[in-house]
Amino acid sequence: TGVVIEGHTYSAIELCRSENGCLLRVLRGDVKESVQRGQVVPVSGALSEAEEVILAEKKLDTTEIAVTIKVTDARQVQYGVAAGGENTPLGAAQPITRATWTGARLGVYARGGTEADTADIAVFAVKF
């Protein structure tokens, strides 16, 4: 499960399970196609086949975490993890790009896993 800043180039912070335990990851992906008026249209300047790249990874000894997302005036997003009253950045700041719609979108997602997997999001807060 994760939180994404979504545009033609997107980035996200996600909690996932692996054979090595729970991992917190920052990733980036590029969209190659979009749907406009019901038609699939290539996105000019796409960097890849929408393959995601893991930019940073941290092994966790807990499945209860607080993640932070700071958007800068330079249109970049810095992901982090909050623990013990401190926020630790995870990976480098990522650019925010617009998409087919105006601007970028903030979203929460879940993917993969099994029917038995769950994600409980206790608080989702946005501060301006």
C-alpha cells in the first residue's frame, strides 16, 4: 500500500512485504500512454515502458509507520518516515510533473497481495 504523487512521471512511498520482511520503498515510474476521449494516446517524452524504479528502500521491524510527504516550492516531493518525533528523509527529492489533466494528483493505493492482506490507514492528513 502506498501514497503517490501522480503525473506522467510519478513517485510514491509504499509499504510492501517481501521475503526479507516489511520494506518501505520510494519509487518512480513513467507513463507511456494515456486515455483521452476514449482513445489511447502516446505520451510524448515518456522515459520508459512505465517500468518502476526503486529509488530508496528501508527494512522495517514494524508494520506500523508514519510516512511524510513534503512538497517544495521547487515542485519537488520529499518522502520520509516519522519516528520518535523526528522525520527522516527517504531517498532524494523527486520532481512533480503534470499529467493529461491540469496539475498532479495525490492518491492512496493498494496493489498485489492476497485476499488475506489488509492495510489500515488510521490518519491521512494534508497541511498547507
